[in-house]
Amino acid sequence: MRTNEPDKFSMLQVLDHIDGAGWSLNPSCTTVYSVWRWLPELKWGMTLNQHREEVLGPIEGLRQITLLLILFYLPLFGILVRYQLRVLTRPIAGLVEAAESGTILEYPRAEVSEVNVLAIALQENEKRITKANQAKDEFLASMSHELRTPLTSIIGNSELLKNKTVDEETRSIIEAVERAGRGQLALVNDILDVSKLESGKFTIDKQPYDLSKLLNDLLLTFSPQAEDAGLLFSITQKNREERLLIGDEQRIMQILINLIGNGLKFTNQGGLQLTTWVEDNHLIYQVKDSGVGMPPAVLDKLFGRFEQADSSISRRFGGSGLGLYISQNLTMLMGGEITVSSEEGVGSLFTLRLPYQQSELPVKPLRQEKAAPVTDEPFSGHILVAEDTPELQLLERRILEGFGLTVTTANNGQEAVDLVKNNSFDAVIMDMQMPVMDGIEATKVIRASGNTIPIIALTANVMQKHRDAFDEAGCDCFLGKPINKNELLAVLKDCVNRG
């Protein structure tokens, strides 16, 4: 071995003037750890040998000590890490929860400065968003009021003139003016609905409703329009309900009015059919028309804001492109869905699916109603109208006198308060925005005096905050402008005795 493997013997390497260290063999061929060195000054070599146990023993002891220290300190390190993570994650989790729940402005200061910096940035951003939303709401409220006031005069006077006009050409001109006014009113309403949807302020009011009555109202609403256009319009109710259903009747009606109105608008011949049935615990409304139809490419974007099948739709048929966007969002808020299929030149099929829920209330027999003039019987009573716009004073006077009522007008809320104090009226019709004293303040003053006279709010301020303000002031009923004569008549029936 000394001859064949001299590199394993340190002394031989020393004699070769090689310095080094490592595991080697001693003269008895035992493995030892050696350090060897050639000393040229002395011309002499030196080797230090240690047995394996002598070398590895301390190392093994050190390893055991190290392992014990690791086992002892590792849990402590884990506890420390966990504590630090908790210190960091708790404020972050709280910040995320506050941001998602809309309470970021009330979020308290945390122990971690970086989280506080982020919280302050989010709070400042929330304040900017709140301020922007308030500015938007104020603008929309002002826009709505300023547009509704002239539209009230345009639509109301058009209705009065139409009913008094015999000449067909003149009547058609008046009807065109009225349609244009109602088209603008629909646009104003759509913009307000979009604003409420996007701000999360749109609420669904689920109440018992009669499905048969809802469908009958749709039939009465659209039959004259379809007949004038030479189209057939029919409604088939496959599910006969013995109990009232649970849902937001007003919003369901809004969606169906949009779908049916679109169908009739885009149909030149044939007609439109609305069919209802129950399937898989859902109430299905299916609107099928034989209109112009749509290519597949436009169906995906059909429910977007301001979207229409093509750019010529608005020019040919009118409309803002908001109706289907609003309808889809209302449907989702009610837990349903709208689907559509269409073929050019054949027609379109819209399917509205809503959760089917019955109430415990039975359905009352439905009386077959026909469209009739709102003034079926004259009234006898004295009404105070508080309105600052002369044109609307005159319009309201004409409508109410057409009902057979006596009318006194007030130009502002203070005049209304004084007149109620010194005279006897059967009801007060109160505007909101008036000089000197507004309608809400006037209502509060009248109620504070102990007077329980019926007060009907009739205003162009129709946002929810305005309704709430009138309710808190003590109003008995809220009506929006433009004036709906049928709604006004129904309210007056409760306030004024029949003559």
C-alpha cells in the first residue's frame, strides 16, 4: 500500500516537500487526521496525527448541542414569527374589511405605521369619492328638476289640447309634441336609474302582487299602440296563480315595458306575444316579436350602456340605449337573468327568468278594465295649489277644474301657510322648490299648528332623498312631475268627498 498509494501517507508527502492536511494513513495503515508540513529552514518534515474519534468526537458533541439549541429555539422563533404576522395581518385584514363594508372613514389607527399610511390614503380617496358622488347627485337632482318643469307644461298642455281638438291634422301635431316630451322624460328617468344603480342606491322592494293584474295592465298599456301600428299584441299566462306572488311589481313592470316597447318599436309587421309560465322554481316571461331581428355579432354588447344594435338604430327609431342596461341590472338585483336570441329578418326572443315565490294571500277576482277618461265623475271640493311657476299653476288649475274642483293658488310656501291658516280647504297640492319658504318647510309649519289637512307633494324633485324629506315633514302622498292625471285622480279620491 505504501508503494501503490503513497499519496495516502502524509510522511511520504512531507518528504516530497508537500504541505497539506486531511485524512491519511499512519505507519500502521490506520486512518488518522494529519497535518503535515515541510520546514525548508530545518530541512525537516513534521506530521501531526489524530485518530478519527479524537477529531469527530468534538464535532459530534457540537452537532448535538446545535440540534438541542435548534429544538429549543425553533418553537420560540415560530411563536415570534406568528406574533409578528398577527401584528401585521390583523390591521391589514381590518383595513380590507373596512374598505369593503364602506366604513373606511371610521377605521382606527393601527400599531403598524405602514398600514396607517395606507389607511389614510384610502380615507382621503373615500372622501374624494363621496364628495364627487354628492356633486353628481346634486347635478342630477338639479338637471331632473330643470327638465321636468318644462316637460310638465309640454306634456300636460298637450294632453289638454289633444282632448279638446277635433281637427285630425292639428291633433296629430299635438300628439307628436306629446310623444317628444314623453321621450325626453323617459331619458331623464333612465339617467336617474343608471345613477342609482351605479352608486348602489337602487333597492328592490319585494311585496305581494297579482301576476294576472300586472299582465292585464300591460295589455291595456300596449294594445292601443300595437293597434295603431297595425300589429297584433297578445299575452298568454300559462300559470294560473291562486295566490299572490312575492316580488317588486314596479321593477318587473319596468323591465317588461322596456322589452315589449322595444319589440313593438322594431316590428313593422306581424306582432308580439308575451308568454308566462313556471319552470324549475322560476317565473318565466318570454317576449317574442316578428321584427327586424339582430345579427349574432351585436348580441354580446346589447346590454351595455348606450349600446344599440347599430349606429343607425338611434337615428331610425330613437332611444338612448339605456333601457336594456337598466333592465339587466334590475333583473340581477332580483336574482334573475335575461337572455336573448335573434335572427335578422325573423325577429327576436327575450326571456326573463325571476325567482318564483308565492305568498299566503289569495288572488282576488280580476275585473276586466277598459281605458276610460280619468274624469268619470265630477268632484266637489276646494283645493289649494302651492306652485311658483305661473305656467304650471295654470296647468294644474285647468286639470283640477276639469275634475270639477275649485282651485286657489299660492306662489310660495309662506302664502300657502297663511291661506291654510285663514281658510278651509279639502287638500293642499304642494310644490317643493319655491321662494320665501319651500314646500317641505311649509308642510312642517302646517303640521306643527296641529292641522291634519291632506297634503299632496307634487314636485319635479323626484329623487329618494326628496321623497324621504316630504315623508318626514308630514306629507300624505308624493307625486312626481310631469303630472299623471290617473295618479292624481286616485289620490284626490282619498282626499275629497264625491259630489
